[in-house]
Amino acid sequence: MSNHNPNEKPNVLEEDLELLDLEEKERIIERKVRRHRIVIRVLLALVVLVALGVVIVWKVFTVEEVRVEGNQLHTAKSIQSTVLSDKHSWNSLYVLLSYRLLDHSKEFPYADSVTVSLSDPHTVVVNVDEKDMVAYFYDTTTKKYVGFSDSGEVLYLANKAPEGYTRVTGLKPEKKIKLYEDMELEDDTILAYIKSVLMVLSNYDMPPEVICIQNSNSLLLSYGDIQVNLGDSYYLNEKIVRMQQLLQKVEGQTGTLHLETWTESTTDIYFRLDELQTIPQ
């Protein structure tokens, strides 16, 4: 007679479960290993890409040429020297990012803006928008020629007169002239008058050789053998329209065209032959 206990459960199920658990653990481990391999491959690929990028930046983006555009008063050489003053500026990409991300305005006090671009990995293009210089004068204190903006900021200070600009006489700064600082004048309104005269005359392509300040609000224009007494700034446009017409009629003569008394009600204009004021140097 069998002694088998009906309540006793066979251990086959337990063994199967243990076997399944073992297989599941192996699958989990295998998945983790695969993931780790993928991560390692991705990291290696990133390292290779970064290394390749570093090599490209280091070897390819090297400055071989700097092209300066828009400059008038300042030489391309001096601007190039400023742009490449950083110890890392041998790298064109560094120069580009530096001028895109950082403020370099203090390095170019004579410019409204300076932009940098790359025409190719080896060529840096610098575009300079210089501040507008309206005219210049000779300063007897510093013994130098002084170029200034319409607001009175000194943009040029040198032993040589700038070419292509009108000379002004009669300006008397109250303090010593300093480059990139505003002049201190007894009456600043004369600068606005000079600017207005030059702007209107530019419409006729008739810049004078010299503008003489006769007093705080009166100007005399010199065109060599012809001088024009404009007087004050009232009726400026009307005076210049008539001046432009009359200068053609007196061409080749020597004298002064008097417009200082012209008004809408007093329209007489006269030309005094051989009358010329001595213009200070």
C-alpha cells in the first residue's frame, strides 16, 4: 500500500519557476549590456566628432587675409591691427564669434559700428561705419588739424590736414582739444549752422573750400577767387538757391557775392568786384 500523501505537492513547478527567473535575469543582463554598448558607441562617435571639429577649427579657420571696408579717415592697417590684437585672433572663427557675441565699441571710438564676417575660412571681412566728420580747422594751441562731427566730437587730430573736407576758420575752443571728446565752444549753435550749410550745398555738389565764421551767427564761404557772404542762418535754403544760380554768372571773376541782407522782402543781391577778405591759415 502506497504511503503517498495526497496533500504533498510535487516540486516540479518550483523548479520551472526558478528556471524562468534565471532566463529572465539573463535577458535583462543581456539588454543592459546591449544598452551599454550602444551608449559607448555613441560616446565614441561624439568624441570623434568633437575631435574632428577641433581639428577643423584649429587647422582650417586660420586668418590669412583681413579685408577692411567702409573706412575713410583710418587706415586699413590700423583697423586690422585692432581686430587681430587678441592672442587667439589667428583663428578666423574665434574672431567672428568674438565680434558677434562681445562688445568691441570701446576699441573703435571713431565708428558708429564695426561688423565682422568671413568670406571664406581664411578671409576676415571688417566693415567699418565711421562717424561722420563734417569739417576741420587748425588749432593754434595743439598746432594740429582738428576734424569734428556735427555735435562737436573730435574725430581727427593730426599734423596733416584731412583731404576732401571743408576747412573752417574762426572756431575757438575754450579748452584743450582731446581726441574723441566734445569740443567746448562759447556758442555751440554755430556747429549746427555749419552742418546745415554743408548739407544744403551737398545737394548742388558745391562744397566750399573754406567756411569763415565772422561772428557767432554769420558765415562767409570761400570758393577761391569768389567769396559768398551768407550772413546768418535765416532763409538759408533760399539764399543758397540764388547763390548757386549767380555763381555761374560771375565765374572767372574775383569778388564777393553779398547775400547777408537777403529776405523775402529785401531781395537785392549784389556782387562787389575784387572784394576779397583775407582768410586766416
